[in-house]
Amino acid sequence: MIVASNWRLSYGALERICYKHRSSWETLIPMNKISLPNNGSSLHEIVREEISRRIAAGVYKPGDAITSTAQLVAEFGVSSTTVKRALRDLRCAGLLTSMPGKGTFVKHRCRFIQELDVCMSSSLDNARWLDFQTKIELVSISRERVSNSTLSIFDPQDKVLVCIRKVIYADEVPIMYDSSFLPVNISDEIIDEFSECFIIDALRRHNVDVKDISLIIDSAPASREAQQVFQAPNGYPTLRRLYKSNNSTLSVFGVVESPFDRLACRIGFVSSQFSKIDKKK
Amino acid sequence: MIVASNWRLSYGALERICYKHRSSWETLIPMNKISLPNNGSSLHEIVREEISRRIAAGVYKPGDAITSTAQLVAEFGVSSTTVKRALRDLRCAGLLTSMPGKGTFVKHRCRFIQELDVCMSSSLDNARWLDFQTKIELVSISRERVSNSTLSIFDPQDKVLVCIRKVIYADEVPIMYDSSFLPVNISDEIIDEFSECFIIDALRRHNVDVKDISLIIDSAPASREAQQVFQAPNGYPTLRRLYKSNNSTLSVFGVVESPFDRLACRIGFVSSQFSKIDKKK
DNA sequence: GAGTGGTCTAGACCACCCT
DNA sequence: GGGTGGTCTAGACCACTCC
């Protein structure tokens, strides 16, 4: 894994925003039908873009609290509802986090890039090589039917399976939420194994060839569990990797969910990477 | 490309929701401090989940209009603001679309899966093989500096480049928004070429090896342009593919953006594909 | 107790569509 | 003209934090 610091959202080029105090708007705009100064944007969009601009310009710095809602209401001359709508949208864009009773803060930007080269070297061991403090936290082990309809793409056939849910941290930041499903007749040792390490590492120990793994990458609004794990608001975009091992000896499938601003995948096609890994083994 | 029909959001298992008319709440709940029937959820969440449940249950069917906002207000006994908030969240979850003056409609579900095997066979030709009506629509050709900060990962060095933007349709549905950057000294023929076909197809014609292509897959809220192209609301999750050709003869980089509910990527590691391509060459 | 963010209300106005 | 969704207001209440 590689860290991409100073990575920024492509939230759209920031426009120069002009805003006026509400009082002057009320007297000027609706009466005289003058062309609106907001370029067709609504008020909450103007507020949103202005705050977004201030973050980009460094007026509000990562980790700092921004101006409080009440003050923004006074400053922009709009209602509190409008300011709160703008702040909520910026939270969904990954720019802000809010803590009731404390304030609204600019998020730190730090995204991890997971290598997905053809030999699937993206294991926890890999991350350790690059000096990341990685940690795996077991959330639950349960027996259940697959209710996540996304996984129906792997045809789970409505059987009861063992489900292992865990959270993977990098430098104390939660970056992955993994739900893996195993057959119920699996041994306890294998369950323990899957609870403690990356899926890829676990599969390797059982000599599962990477070529037997099917991988689907997609995006989706954060699931309910992911919202809790990552403290993300409803609708927060996530990057998902749906995986399935087609190996006959060990059948596993599942999904890894990551906040869009915490993880990206890189696919390398460089042939030299093959030999590098081979030599180590 | 393969179509995954009947694909569903993993919006979270739908809970059984109980709601009461506002009037009865006011008299019962706040006065007697009875445990709330909403399991700690707020009103807009209850409304959201109930409408979500109805869509999943087929009460509201794809393409149909759901109950109007005014009627929902009466039915749930909440304010219009609350219902509208719930509907907006469901729009961001990809379940609904609204048309002012007409109504709110349940979206059709149909997602395309783009194959990203090691030989990068995901070209427009591939799509044609599978009987999709694919179409490419040129949006613009311009000279500009790279303002999209996501692409700074490819180190564009603040030079003026030729930017070609286009929309790719499958079965009349826009599924990709591509922005590619080429050097300014490139010939008009090559610009025309890139305007008319998939990036991969264009690169192949110039004998660019797939091993020279760097690919990063991530997720992000829809850019301003993507919002327009896909008629997606602000904050709509998208799947992005950032690509760069490292070949010395033809330097290209760019980004393809797709709505999360329209496209997923599959990575195949089947070794037979290796040999197949090798034999062809 | 003052300040914070989160939720909610009961209105209002607008642009739009259909009849 | 009646219905639709989108935006906005000026309040209110709550849980929370910090002093």
C-alpha cells in the first residue's frame, strides 16, 4: 500500500462566488427581476461552494473547526436550515465532519492506495512492508443467510453460512469493513484464521491460486454497518470489492467496503512485479 | 460487457417500520416518556426506510410514480420538509428520480459490468460483441490546464493540454463520462480518433501495450459535469477509473466517471486468457 | 448556562407539467 | 388552474459539550 497525501477531492473547479446579505436581496432581486447574481445556483449551493472554496484556499484548515452554524447564518444572511443543508452536503462530499456540541471540522486528507496487481500481492504483509500500522478488529462471527443482495451476484443459494465481519485499520484509521462468508462445516481453526488476517493471506495459506478468485469492484452508498464503522453519514460514497474464490477445496466469498476518501485501488500490469514476488518466496 | 439485471442496492436489510400519525405521537410520546416506537431513528429515517421497503416489496414498481409528497405528508403525519428530506436521500441512494411538475419515480435497475482482465479487452468492440447499442457522444475538445485535482496523481505538470470529453452510452443509457488529455502537438487525426472510440481502442491502434497503462479505480461524489451528464443529484456516488499510458510514443491520461448504479468492474485472472491473447499475437 | 449541531414544523414562493 | 417537486424561512426543541 502507498499513501497518497495531499490528495484532494475533485469536487469540481471552485467558482468565484458572490453572495449578498439577505436583506439586500429581498429588496433588489424579487422586486425588479434583475438577473440573479448566483448564476442560477440556489442559496444552499452558494453557501456550500463558498465554504468549499475556503477549505481549498486554506482559510479553514484540516482539523480546525469552521465558523459555527449560527455565525454562518449571520454572515450569509440566510436561514439556519439553508446553512445546515450546505454543511450536510459537504459532509457527504467528505470535506467536513460535525460533532454535536463541539463544532464542525475540516477532515484530514489521507488516502491509501491498494495494489491489485495480477498476483494479488495486496495482503496485510504488503502493508507491513511499507511501514503501516495495520490492525484487524473482529466485529462478529455469526451464522446467517446472505441478506446483502449485492452478493447475490455470487449466487449464495440461500444457505446458512458462517459470516465473519471485521474492520481493518491503517495507522489507527478504519479503512476497510470486510464481511466474508464460509461454509458452516468449516473448522474452527480456519474461522480463527479468517478472523485474524486478510482474506488473501488466509487463502494463500490454503494454497488457493489467485487465478481462482473472481473480483468485482464497484461503488455504492455506505451500508448501515459501514456508516457506523466509518462514522460516515447516510449516502456516503464507498468503494467496494466483491470477491469469490472458485476453488473447490475452500469456498469463500464476501465484500470489502471502504470510504471513498480513504482507499483507492491500483491495477498494475507490470510484468516485473511477477518476478519480484516470486523471488521472495 | 455483461448486463446484471435485477441487481439491487445493498441499502441495508429493511426493517419493519412502525409509524403513527403525528397527532397521536404528540399526545403520547413526549408527555409520558414512553420508549419511542422508531428504534432511535429520526422521522426522516423512518419515512425513508418505509418508502425503501415499499420499493423492495414491489408496492412501488420501477418506472412508476410513487405517492406524491403532499399525500405522503398526510399519510405519515409529518411535515413536508421531512418527507422531502427522505425523498432526497433516496434519490442519492439511486432508488428514485424526481421530475418537477411530474412526480417522483422508481428508477429502473440495470447495471453494466466492465471486464478489466489483464489483457484489457474492455473495448467498445467487446461491448458490440455482446449486442449492446453503444454510442459515443463528443462533448467538447478544448485546450486547457488540468484543473481536476484528482488527476494530479499522474503529475500533469500544469501544462496546457488538449482535453477531449465524451459520453459513452449503452442501450441509450449514459454510463461513462470520459475526460482524456493529450499533448497539444498531437495531430488532428489522432484527436478525431480519440473523440470517436474507446481509449483502449485508440491506444491499440497506436500499438500501446497494456502493460504501459496505469489504472487507478476509486469512488467519488459525482463531479459537476457528471451530475449534468447523468442527471444525478449532488453527492451521487460514482465509480472512477483514472488511466495513464506511460508509453513514450503516445502520452495520454484521463478519467472515466460512471454512476455507481450503472457500472461495475470485474477483474479476471483466468490464465487461459493469457494464452489466448498470446496466440493471437 | 451558553454554545454547538441535528431535527422538525408550518408555512411560503417558485418553476414546471398536464388538462 | 390544480398538482407536482424544489427551495427557503423563522422559528422551535433536543442532546451534547465546555466552562
